[in-house]
Amino acid sequence: VKDTLPSEESNQGKPDNAPAVPYEQIFDAYAANLPLLPQLKIKDKARKDLIKSAWRRDERFQTVEFWEKYFAYVKKSHFLMTDCKAIGFDWLLKPANFKKVLEGNYQEQQ
């Protein structure tokens, strides 16, 4: 549910003392929540940089729990899971797409 995810609109700025990024746990959260999407075979610096960029953007994004909820939220989107064949890990973490997902752009209207 969109209400469980923070909106980037209330961004409190880039934290200077962000905790260490748990890359493997975030990769694992993606794999566990989105097994129908393309799975990562390469966990390189570019993908870690995507995570780090989002992680440092806002302190609310600095927990594994947030990432589990984010990927679970994606899983609930009919459009993202069935209609859009181009999404994957990189797409979900691209800043513009990350923001759109958080804002609920891909959720069905209730």
C-alpha cells in the first residue's frame, strides 16, 4: 500500500552520517519479493551505486525493512508485474522510476 512507503516529496535531505549500506540484504530482498522479475547474476559497482544513491537520499530509505516493503509494493502492481516487461532491478532503482513507484504512479486506482 502506498501509504506504507515514504514519499520523496518529504525528503529531508541527504544524511551526512548514513549507516553502512547492506547491499547483499537489499539484493536478497529483491530476489525474495520479486522472483518473477529478472534475477541478478552480476552485483557490480554500478548496481551498488544505484542502491547507495537511493540509500543516502533520505534516512527513511536506510533500513532493510524499507527495501523489503518497496519490493513488496512493486510486486502488488499489476502494471509493473505483467504489463511492463522492461522492468528489473536497475529500472526500479533509477532515480526517476524510484520516485514514480514511491508516489504510487504504477498502482491501480481504488
